[in-house]
Amino acid sequence: MIKFSKTERSEYKKYKKHSIDDSIARFLRSKDKSSFGSKDKIFFFKELAYMLKWWVGLVQAVDTIRDSTDNYAVKDISIWVKKYLELGKSLSYALSRLPDYFDEWDYSVVRAWEKSGNLPLVLESLAIEYEYMKEIKNKYIWALIYPVILTIIAVVAVFALFGFVLPSVFDIANSFQGMELPMMTRFLKNMSDFFVENRKYIIYLLGGFLLILWMFFSTDLGKKTWFKILFSIPVIGRMTKYYYLVRRCRYMKLMLISGMNYVETFKTLRDILNIAPYQNMIERVLQWLQRWEKIYDSLKYETNLVPGNVSVLIKVWEETANLENSVDNVLKMYQEELNMTINSLSKVIEPIMLVLIGIVVVVIASGVFGLILQIMEWAGI
């Protein structure tokens, strides 16, 4: 257990206290800690790298970050890292003692580079990797969410039409006793009546269904099922496969450059990729490595997760003993392919949604205009 001196405790209390109120300060502090993400990690690594490049001592650099930031989580990190450094521990050790903020990849890569003595380069490389992965992750998530948003908007619009707009139109038709409604109008009226009479049950049923789905996809079986569904969708499946392939390769490239051996690289990769299908695949690769057998013989059966071209490049690596070049070739091939797939997804989704919405509009318009013409004919206009 680390003990703080009186001076350090008083300094620690300075930022803990807030001019507004101590309870608000505690809330902000807990919020910063819970929301600490790649953006804050990029800031910490970049600031540290820049100061070390300018020959600022590591302890002094950490101290400067603590004083210059308003983020309570970064202040916490700086205080603890400084304390471990003053005890003679390495930066990688300090990061490994802060699992709420840093994962195994962070401190494993830093530990590997500490041996070479080029710490500023690895910190800057980590920041660059997190910036790239944040950008590509946002693109990937938006590409997945975009069709869902369009679908939700379309469903809500149809529900509002059948539940609120069309009933008012059909009330006009009810005032003309004995008038026979057109077939399309009768269909729309029956649908509208169903929505109005069962509105509560539909909302409850939909809410319950979404809750069950959320609970199921939170389980290990649900996560495996979710990825099976993603991989089975033509464009989205290819995009998902390319996204995780690029992630793995960029992680591997930095770990290999830092001097980690193949077994360490794959073990770290398995631990940081918290996705069951990929963890199982990497575990099988590790088993082949530990038996001194070829990785290609394992990966060639993983075509649902790894494109065939990648397996061939891995085979070339095993024959030339240069995995780093093979990873570079994979990135050259698939980073651009991933961007093109993400951009093409919206071009595929939008026409499909426009056609579906157009069909709904045509059906509703034909029913409403058919009713108007029938009223005019029945009234002798």
C-alpha cells in the first residue's frame, strides 16, 4: 500500500475541492473516471511523448500533465504514475496497476519499448493508433447504426400515419352512410383501426421484444449469435470482417515493431480483443504455435473470420520468417477496402429504403385519393 506524504495529500485535496461545492466535485470526478476513453488516453500519451522528446524528465512530465489538465481521471492517473515512478518502478508497471484506465496492450507495448530506450516513440505511436482506431470505429459504428436509424424513422412514421393521421381521414368517410369504400381504402382503414385499438399492446410488445433482445445479446451466446448475424449480411458482413482484420493487424504491427515475440503478440491480441469468435480463433493459432506447427494450416479453415488472401500472406510470412512485412501488405490491401465498403454501405441502403418508403407512400396515397374520388362520386360532384 502506497503512503502519501502530508504535502502530497494536501496537493491531492486541492483539485478534489471545487469552488462550487464538494459534492459537485465528487460527481465530476466520478464522471470523468467512468467516461475515460480513447480521447483522454490519446491526450495523456501525446503530452507525455512531446515532453519526453524535449528532454523533460518522466516524473516532471507526469507532474506537468497533472497540473495542466481539468480532467479528474487524468489527474488521478498522473498522481499514481508519479508515485510509482518515484518508487523506482517503470512506466509500464505503473500503467499495469491502473486497469480502470489502461489495458494489457498499453502496458505490454510500453514494456517492450522500455527495453529499447525509445519511450517517446512508442507513446506517440500509441496515440496515433488510438486516433486511427477511434476514427475507423466511429465510421464502422455509424455505418451499422445508419440503416437502423432509417428503419426506426420509417416505422415511427408509418405508426403515426396509421395511428393518428388516417383515423381522422376515415372519420370523414364514416359520415357518408351507405357509401362503399374502395378496396385499398378498406385495407388501410382495417390497418388503422387495428393500430388504434391495440396501440398500447403494440408498444408494450415492441418494448418487451427489444428488452429481451438486449438481454439475450448481453450473454456470451447472444454475442456469438450477433456476430453470426453480422457475418451473414452481405455488405455488413464483409465490412465487419475487414474492420476487425484491420484492428488486429495494426495492433500486431506495433507489438512486433516493439520487439514482442509471436507468442506474446498473439496472447496480448487475444486478451485485448474481447470478442468470442476472434478470441477462439487466436487461441487455436496459439495452440498451433506452441506445437511448432504452421499458422497457415490453422487459419485456412477460418474463412468466416479471415479472408483467403490473408491466409496466403501468412503462408508467405512463414516461408520468409517476416511477419511484419506480411502485416504491412494486409493493411495496404484492406484499409482502403474497409473505407470503400463503409462508404458503399450507405449507397446500398438508401435506395432500398427509398423504394420501401415509396411503396408505403403509394399505397397510402392510392387509398386516400380513392376515398376522395369515391366521396365526390357518391355526392354527385
